[in-house]
Amino acid sequence: MVLPVKVELLKLLRKIPLGRVASSDGLASELGVSAPLVVTLMGQLSEDERDIVPWHRVVAKGGAIGRGPHRDQQFARLVREGVVVSPAGIVQDLERHMISSFDDRPLPPKVTEEPPKTGGRSRGMKDRP
């Protein structure tokens, strides 16, 4: 028997886009359950479920990845998706990678800062049209 909470959890996991992460606390809040229950359910995912949903995109609220038997796989998958993870297993630039909502609206694209454009003149010279 599959728990209704687990079914809803699997639906939410599918909503986490490539290159982004969600916290177990955020999932718990969305589901109206405790964070430890979400962590327990995540740990009980079958191999088939792991193949279907992006389980590796779930991290602790501080950005730490799991410490279980799938840690290396989670680390590698996140890095492959462009998420920077420290050697200690902490997602860097968490504000940019963490999703804030699980609603069905498309997420805004990640903003990357471009270096300021410099003119072709030497220092002290003003660019003039």
C-alpha cells in the first residue's frame, strides 16, 4: 500500500526543475507534514521510484546533501546539473538554486550576472558617441 502522503511527495519531486533544489522542510510544509516524515519517505524510495523522480534535488534547509548510501550519486547528479556543491556536501549559492514554490507556474529563468561592458578607451577617457 502506498501512503497518500508518499504519492503527493512523488508529485512534488517531479516539479523540481533541472539545476534547482528544494529543502525537505519546504516539501514538508507544502505537504502539511513534519520534515522528519519527508526524510523518512525519501529514504524509503524504491529504485524504480528513484529512476522516475529527481530525488537527488532534495537537500536540508541549509543546503546539505544526504549522508546515506546514495550520497555520492546525489552529489554527482547535482554537479552534472550545474548545481555547485562543496566537497563537504553543501550546495553553494543556495538562494539561486533553491525553489520557493511548488505551484504549477513556470519558474523564472536563473539570472546570471554579466560582467560590466567596458569601452575601448583607456582609463580616464570618456566614451563618446
